[in-house]
Amino acid sequence: MKAVIYNLGCKVNKYECDSLLKSLKERGHEVSEDLVYADLYILNTCAVTNEAERKSRQCVGRCLKLNPNAKVVICGCASQNDPIQFSNKENVTYIIGNADKDKLVDNLERQGILINPIPTEYEDGFSPEVVRTRAYVKIQDGCDNYCSYCLIPYVRGRSRSRKIESVVRECERLSDVCKEITITGIDISSYGKNIGSSLAELIENLTDIDCRLRLGSLEVNVIDERLLSALKALKKFCPQFHLSLQSGEDSVLKKMNRHYTTSQYFEKVQLIRRFFPDAAITTDLICGFPTEDEESFENTLKFMDEVGFAQVHVFSYSKRGGTVAARYKQLPAEVVKSRQARASEVACKCKERYLRRFVGSTLEMLSEDLENGYMCGYSRQYIKCYINGGESDRLYNVVVENIKDGIAYCKIVEELN
């Protein structure tokens, strides 16, 4: 049988898809991650925004255009949130949510909707296939933050952590076959709280891992000297800190139910730079939150410039039914769109300023694919690099010669493999 495992969501979804891919391969099936002709499509859906949920629904039609007779199986956040939106789709045979994904391949012959309760303990039945130079290791699931705009705690459940020993074993296995591991989860900052541990303790147990290690998105309150010291002790830590911000205005942060102020955020950025002077500080920003007035938005733009982010993912606020913010008076769509455009412009300037610091510097690049005639890859700071020549899945020291459109054009100095 030909099967497609298709990810419509985050890195946690990607980790889960890699595990499903491996399970199908072990059963002798031909499997792809791309939307190609297949007999079976498994869609791991997303519900972080209305647009993400819409794309999840549309993907069923995209699959059936490739093979009108194919079976389609749905799982993930969108089906956890509302399985009925998929039940009337042609050829959709089986729908689950986020529980029991690790057992999905064993149950492909089932039919109908089966949305089981989200577990209260970490499901450790995943074992991903390594399909590229970079692997993901999931250490945690769920979220306890209940930000007023976010649906994720309702579709992923409460925070629950994987045992340290299990994480270490998987990192050891993957480090033998790939050159970079990204530690991921729904809220990795809360790692360990339900098992008497912490993210810092986990990192302290990864000091023998001999490949690049990168952290997924972090909450600002997890940053302290113990965590930074543990990261500093890693053999090949990638100093990119994705610190979730969402707004640069304290009154908006409070309405978002974010548990920090801008001054506290900035203090943690300074602490990071004390340990890692060249660290990339990246973030997410929501434009057009219902209580965000023009002055609040201007303060956010100023704060972006003050922090000097290496990259900002700028989003428009998306109203999600069932959240606290959905009850607030919403801003006009044209205001939200305008603010997103203005914030994106500031984000580009911040990124350009950060990248230009590295002209003439040597970076370690992990090459991945050909793109626009160049070999493309990323530095430890997650700077996108282009080089002439070279091969994929290689580590190179490269000198940055020029910056253009957010890309570092580099020259190979030496191969490190």
C-alpha cells in the first residue's frame, strides 16, 4: 500500500508524523511525507488559528484530487476541537483527536469518530523515523498557561512530561544518525513540573550528546542561570532562543493572560546575552488583539526595536471560539491587517540589523538542500546560509560575505564532518 503522512501543524505534529511514518514502513508500506498519489492519507491537523483549521479541512479535497478512491484518516488538534467538520468529507473513514496517536497505525481499519479523553500522563509510544539531517525529540505535551487567545490547552490537555531517561535514550539513538536535534513540545518550559523535575535538569542529563542541540519555543519565565549554565555545558548547543512575546505592551499582555511584563522579558534577554553574546533571540507576535489600541501597538514596535530580535513571526490575531478573548470586542479587519504589515516591516529591519553583525564572521553551517542554485542550510544561530558547492547533510565552517533578503551568502572555509 502507498501511504502519505501529512503534517499540517507544529514541530510536535512533525515528531508524531515521523513516528507514524516509521510504523507504516515497518509494516512494509511505501510512505511519503508529500502530497502525492496514495491509497491512504493520514492528516495530522492544526487548530492554532481559524486559517490553520480551514487548511486542514481543505487538505481532504487536495488528497482526493490525487486519488478519488483513497482512504483519508484524520487526527490532531482540528479534529480534537471539532471532529464533525471532517465527518461529512468524502472518503474520510476514521477520525481521532490527539489521544492514542501512537496507536493509530494499529487501528487503520476502524471507522467513524473516536475522540478519546486526552491522557493525564505522557504517551511514550512514539519512535520517529529520521528522514532528514535534523530530528525532533518530543519531551512534553499539553499546556497549563491558558492564554486568553489560545485554544491549545483545550485540545492538547494539561502539561505532562516524558521521563528524563526516555528522552536521553532517544537523543543518544538519534545523535548517531543525524547532526542536529531540536527539543520540542507544546510548552517545553513547563517540562518536569508533573514529575518533580525541570527543563534545566533534563539539559544537565544531555551533556554527552555529540550532535547539535536546539531548543523549541520557550516561555520567558523558564530562563535562569541554572538553565543557561546547563546549555553552556552542552557539547554543541545552538544559541537560538525562541522566547514567546506576543505583545510589547504590558496592559495587552495582562489581557492575554501572559505571566510577565516587558521589563521582565527584557531582563531575561540581557541574561541570555550575558551567557551567549551572539545568541539569536526570536519570537512570535500577535497583531490586532482585541484590547490593543494604537498606542499599545506603537509601544510594541518600539519594544521590538529595543530587544533587537533576530527574527519575528508576525501573526494576525485569530478569534477562537471557547477562549476568553473571543468574548472581547474585536478590532476591524483592516486595522489588524495594517498592523501586521507594519510589524512585519519592523521585524525585517531587526533581522537585517542582527544578520549584518556576522559579515566577515565564521559560522558553523549544517547543509540541507539545494535552493535557488545554492546549497542551503542553517548556522547554530539559525541564520539561513547559502554557499556555492558543497553537499547536503554536511557541517561546514563558512565565512559570511554578504547579507541579502534575510540570507547570509557565505564561502566554505572547511568541512567539519
